[in-house]
Amino acid sequence: MKKSIILVTLATITLSASAQFSGNSAGSSSMGDNSGWNTVYAEWNPTSMYYTGKGDADKVNFNAFSLGYSKAFALSQSVPIFLEAGLAAQFMFKSETVDERYYEDDSWWKEKQSIHMLSVKVPVNVIYKWNIPNSRVELMPFMGISLRGNVWGEWKESLETVVNGKHNDENGSDSYNLFSKDEMEGKQWKRFQIGWQAGIKARFNEKFLIGGSIGTDFMEIAKKEKFINGSIMLGYTF
């Protein structure tokens, strides 16, 4: 059902954009042609994991960064609409102190947790390109889906203690495979995700690209848990 809604929305946006902006595209300079382009880019991907079950639960926020390449292909010679497909590597991480206590004799202890995950993403978008009249700026709203394969993931817990100003020799850490059912006690993460995204890009002088998007996964990353995915992008096109 969600996929159908996304496809219908995409078609509506595309038809509306075509009707509204076709006059602006006609007769423009070389920036108005319908040739495709290549992009290399870097992204900051703020990500939140939220609970999908009944009851309240706090969101868990992550940072992530991506490096990728994409290629846009023209779908029409008369309408500036494009299909863009790409490949990117993403590294997501989170680290926090979950408990800490201090005592008067210069003793204290801290318990920390961290999560790291390396993924490969395949985003596919439909893009409409609108050339702002009398400028060398193009606006490109887009919508699409992303496939994500989670290659490696680790949950790490560490304990650091100080007694009378000296570090305790028993300090240490434990690591768990995020995708192991036994190590995660039945709360393991999934290796494969499909999600949607929508956003807008701006290209300057047919070279420099900035953009942003927001989306969610169709599939749970863990039982009763899903991701909200954002992006802020800088790119270079050729």
C-alpha cells in the first residue's frame, strides 16, 4: 500500500511539474538541454530509529556519512525528466555514556555504549530539472527508493572505573555482532533494507550541487524499529 502511494505521488508531482515549468525550459540556453550527467558526492545523513509498536519510546539518533557516485539518464527529449541511479558507501555511528557515578574519594565509573554500521546503498530517483530563467541555476526536485545492504555492524559496551585516582585493571569492553540473533538476544538487526526518499537539489554552473532529502524505510531494521533517514549533500557533476 505504501509503495502504491509513493508511486502515485511521484506521478502527480511529475505531471504537475511538467505542466508548470515546461514554458520556462523552452528556448533556454545550454543549461536547458536534456542530456544526462554524472555526480560524485558526499553526504551527512542524520538518522533516527523509532519504535513502531504500541506505547511510547524515545527516538535514538545516529550520525552517518556517505560517499557516492550517481548517473542521471534522460527519460524524454521534450520534458526535462531523468532517472538517476547510483552507488554509495555509508558509515553510521553513535556513542554515549549510559551511566556514570562519582564518589568523594576520587573514585568514579562510567558505562558507555557505541554502535557502528557500514552499509552499501543503491539509490534510484526520478528527477525533474527546472532552469531558473536568466540564471545558471537549476532546481531538481526528486523522489525515489533506496536499497541498502548492511555489511558490518557492531554494538560495543565498555566500563571504565577509577578507584582512589587510579584506573582499575578490570576495565574492559564487550562487542556484539548487530546481526547475530544469539549475541543480540533476539533483537538482531537486518541485513537488507528498502526505503523511500524525497527532496530537492540545486546545481550551479552545471558543476556544483547541493541538496537535501528526507525519507523512511519500508522495512524494520529490528523488531518494532524503523529508520528515518535524512541527507545533506554536496556534489560535483560532469
